[in-house]
Amino acid sequence: MQIPSIRLEGLGASVFTEMDNLKRELERAGKSLINLSIGSPDRAPDLEIRKVLSQGVLDDNQYGYTLTRGTEEFRRVCAKWYQERFGVTLNPETEVLPLMGSQDGLAHIFLAYIDSGDLALIPDPGYPIYSAGLMLAGGEKIAMPLLKENEFLPDLKQIEPDIARKAKLMFLNYPNNPTAAVASLSFFDEVVEFAKEYDLLICHDAAYSELAFEGFRPVSFLQARGAKEVGIEFHSVSKTYNLAGARLGFVVGNADVIGTLSQLKSNIDYGVFAPVLAAGAYALRNAQDSIEENKSAYQRRRDILIEGCAKAGWKMPIPQGSMFIWAPVPNEQDSVSFAMDLAREAGVIVVPGMAFGEYGEGFVRIAMVQNESVLREAVQRIQQFL
């Protein structure tokens, strides 16, 4: 039997593996578990979206390849949605590309731009695909610490000029996973100036732009002056409309970068399934009420967790966006030990902050991905545990 590629050795962060092994061990032992670890929507899409999807599935003519660029309808609807939501004008022919979920694009952008030994500026803590995609392309990670004292934004002034000049990419993600932090337009303006000074490609992951609370409206990186000259932005239709398993997203912005990514993907896949594109186009055109209902549901879940845990003395910051709570470890334990004890004793699964990078230590990520009754049960277990 042949030995697997050396590039696989760095995949599968040990913390995630440890927690997954513990989960299976507890399940085999018959432990009742409440899983608040994976960031996957548990809610179903709006009924009308499902009807469009189901009608497409029954159409004999919907089973051919759509090719990498997808359908003209989907690209036009994405551009129209961006104009209405953010006031950003996009050319649907050259500045919009559908994806098999935003992670598809997040992983492949590294293969499109990174050669062996190239540097990329990656947030720490950060969504694991940023580091994994870079590693698979042979690149080297330069961590940008996301610290509480800087509201979990990277401090651009702390990046050494020599490093910035050598780096090819910078990844950002707001509302953020895992920290749930948000970014202002003025911050993105600074990022654009930084990118121009050091000739960087900015890749902004905006998967949670439509999941925000108390009327807060996250901005798009592309709203910043000159942003399209230096960057692209990834969007998740999956997260916005609860279509995670259907795998649909899109990337927009700089036409040259979109073209390069499209060229790469044309050698890898044959496009998103046509009924999924049709359902996504319908959602972007017609299902804005479902976004508001989704926000309300996650806000109620957030409040159940934060208020319930506060009664047990576990104080957590109140997130303005995303489906996560970035909670400081409430005792003297490290994040892995705390998460393991919480799983063993209370049957509540969360992710240790260390899983997202060195600077995630001292926190755990709680995903609001169970219904309200289950979350109330989780809170009761946490209260007894603490």
C-alpha cells in the first residue's frame, strides 16, 4: 500500500481530533450529548425555497453540467442582491462566480495564488480552512493575532513591513468565526490602504454578513474605497438561507482574481447542480423575510445561553453577529481540559479555542445550533457543572 501524500500530515488539527474521539467514546458509553460544536445550521430553508429546489430536481432537463460559471440568472441575481444590500456595483459576467459553498472558494484561492514557500497573513484564531488551504498549497502562515484588547481585529501596525511585502494574501472574516467580532467600514478602509501599500490580495470571508442582531447590519469589505482593486469577498448562501447541505456560495470582487479562480476551478469541477442554483437565485430575490426570521431565532438562542450561563457565574460577551459565542474559560483550566470536562461531566460539546490557533487559548466556541428547548437543557447542565 502506498504512503499518503506528505501534505496530508498537517491536516486534521489534533484538538479537533481529540474532541471527536472523546465524542465517539461518550456516545459508545451511552452518554446523552448536546453538540454545540459544529457551525452548521440546524434550521430548514424557507418552504418556498424548498419548493423551487424540488421542482428543479423533478425537471428532466436539469441534470447536465452547469460548468464553473454557473447560470447567468444566478450571477445576475447575486449582483442585484449586492447592489441592494451593500450599494456595491458588480459586473455579473466578470465579477461574480458561484461556488459549491463558500469553503470551496476559500480553499481553492490558495491553489490559484500560492506557490511553495509563499507567505500569507492568516487570522489567529481563525477558521481552520484558512490554514489548511494555505498548507495544501505549500504556503507559509504568518499569524495575525486577534486579541480581545483590539476587539479581535488584526493590528495592521504590528505587521512587520518586510513580512507584509513578502506576503501575497491576507485573509479576513467579519462577522468572525470563531470570535463573533465585527468590523467597521473604517477598518476596511485601512485594510485597502495597507493592501495597496504592500501589494496584497485581500480575501474577505463574509459568510455571516446576514446573521446579526438588534438591527446591526454588517458592512461589506467591498464598500471600502478601492476595495475591488485589491480584493474579493466570499458569501455563503448556505448559511444565510439554511442551505448548508445543498452547498452554495459565491465570490465577488476583482475581475482578474475572479477569472483566475474560475480558471482553476474549471480544471477541478463542473459547477453547482442547476436546481441548487435556481433555489439560491430564488432565495436571493425573494426570501429576505426568512433572513429576518433567522436572525430572530438565533438572537433568542443567544440570549438563552448567555443569560442562563451568567446565572451560574459564567460571563460571556454578547455577540452582535454570527452563530457563535466566543466564551472565556470560566476557571483556571486550559481550553482543551475545560471542554473535555464539560463533555464528560455535563454532556455538552463545545470547541476549545486552541483548535483555531495559538491565540484562541483561554476561550471556547459555542455554536447556537440547537433549538431553544435543547439549549435550555444545555444551560441547566452547564449550571450544574459549574
